[in-house]
Amino acid sequence: MRKPLTKPRKEAAQERSRATVDALIAATARILVREGFDKASTNRIAAVAGVSVGSLYQYFPSKEALVAAVIERHQQDTLRIVRAELAQAANQPIERGVRTLVAMAVKAHRIDPKLHRVLAEQIPRVGKLEKVETFSRENYALFKAYLESHRQEIRAVDLELAAFVCVTSIEALTHTAVLHQEIASGEETEALIDEVTRLVVRYLTG
């Protein structure tokens, strides 16, 4: 079975072209949230965006390419938060730093949570669409760098493996709590952050 094309046909260079691409990406996101992946056709996306299907195909060869663009934009928004919070945590001792990172994960999942849930749960894993996650490989590398800079505070452990265990655990717990509405109040959020922090710190310090 031939894989759908997930790369844009061309980059939007002019302001008008960028506005068209932005409208198409925004329309795709709205349809994914309201109607789901299966209902997101190129005709439907073009209609919601207020552009012709011909204009859509100038930039995107398929709906999968549009979904990939939505994913990329969502991840860029998330990554901005991650980088800022990691920079803040860089010089914090391990318990405080981990708590900062767990709180960051909750915050990141609250960026358009309905869209994130659709992206994580409905999208077929094809090509670029495989990359539906809050934490990219860059984030694993950033967390590993944080652990390296605090080596004296943690037990002897393979840092690459430790970064994988910690980030995957934080991602899974905060994803489920936020996207499935397991936490509804500020107090519940703080309690979750405390418990996940305790889990990760105890793993790291033994």
C-alpha cells in the first residue's frame, strides 16, 4: 500500500501565501477537533479555510500533509515552553529541577488539549505522522544534559536510559491526567506534580 505524501509541495514565501497556508492549517486543526481525522478531507478543509481545493493542492499534496503541518506547529508551540522551562531548571537542584520539569509537562499538555488528544489518539502512524508526542528526541537530549550537569546528585545510572525512563514516565502521567481530565482543580494539579516529582526523584537518587 502506497504511503500518503506528508511533505508540503512548496513553502509559502509571500505574505498572502503564508496567510493561505495558515488558514489551511487552522482549518485542519478545527476539523480534527470537531469532527475527527476520518472526516477531514481536502475538500472539507478547503471549504472551512475559505480557499479553493486547487489552492490547497498548490501547497499540500494530501490531507496527511496538512495534518503533519498541524502536528509540527503544535510541537513548535510546545517546544517553546519546554526550552524555556529547561533553561529555568538548569541550575536548580535535582528535586526542585524535576518539579519544574513536571509542571512544565502539565503546562505543555494544556496547549490546546483537545487537539493534542486527537493528534495522539486518532492519527494513523504514517511518515511524519509518527511524531505525535509532547516530548521529541530533542527533549530527551535536553533532559539528559540536565542529568549530566547534576551527576553528583543522582545514583550511578546510564544517563541515556535514565532520561528515557524519566521523560516517558512524565509524559505518560501528565498526558493521561490532563487529556483525560483526571485533574480538575489547582489543588489536584499540585498534588499530581508533587507525586510525579517524588516518583522521578526517588528513581534518580535511589
